[in-house]
Amino acid sequence: MKKDFLLIIFILLCSFASAQQTDYIKSIKAYQKNYVETHEVVKGKDRKYFRFFPIDEKYDVQCSFEKINDSIGFTMTTSAKTKKHYYKYGRLDFKIDGNAYQLFVYQSKDLMQTEKYKDYLFVPFTDATSGDESYGSGRYLEFYKDEIHNNQLQLDFNKAYNPYCAYSPNYKCPIPPRENFLSVAIKAGEMNFAKGH
């Protein structure tokens, strides 16, 4: 009788976990669909050339956040060889497959002056897929300050996206600093744009 009860509990827990995973995949698919349909640079029939890695929940990582008090900032080189001023806002520490990694979080000096983007934070990065399966100059993640709770942040690489310069030379996209080069292959998020490849 006890074994039957434990088996029922186990089946219910498995069903619940499976339902949660299905909900997660649906939410990322909806995110990707919206991303494609509302893209500001790629329009019309060219939108069929967007590609994404298979959705993988292991790349939705729990990060510990450490604030950095940077009042001086630094310049980040762009794809057009110009410079943009950023402040280092903090550091994220996380694990993938049991291995520890870190990424730095930046805040744009220009965007800080606007009401809409004063709390906007930016994580440009490259990884072992860059220049092969994903865009060579790296990809971006973003979030807002209020998404950090008790020095914790949920960072989802399934939402990593290409900068606009991946589609047009008319944009000045920040190139990820060397400190945000990840040695691991992040097989999540947006891949190389298929048009022209």
C-alpha cells in the first residue's frame, strides 16, 4: 500500500515537472515569435531567415549578482570603430553543467539620461559558438534593475539576440569587452541570420 502511494506521488511530481517544462518552452517560443514579428531592422519576407538554437532550460541560469560602484566608466568599441561610454554596473556568477562562469553587466551613459532606459542594463557576450553557429561579434542580453532580487537574477540565454549590425552596416553596435568572452558554447538563443549564409 505504501509503495503504491509513493508511486502515485512520484508520477504526480513527474507530471508536474513535465507540465512546467512545457510551459517554459511555450513561453520561449512566444518570446521568439514576438521578437521576429516586431524586429525593427529585418522586415517582410526576410524574417524567415531568423534561426534559433533548440530551447534548452539548462541555459536559464540562476545568477548571483555583485554590485560594482563605477563612477568613471570606460569606452566600448562599436562595429563602426566608434566609442560608446558605459559604466560597469555589476558582475553575474553562474554555473552551466556544473562549471562556474561570470559576466559583467553594463549601463549606458547615454541611456541613463532617458526616463525610459535609466534602469536598463546590458550584457554583451561572446562564447564558443561566436563566428561559427552564432554571430561573430557576439550577442546581447538585457534586463532592468528591478529584476534583481536579493542579489539574485534569472538570466536566460534562450533570449540572447543578435545586435542590429548583424543585419545592416548602418548601426554602431557595441562589441563585447574581452572580460565577457565565455569559453563555453552557449547553444541557446539566436543563431546566425540565415540570409547570405
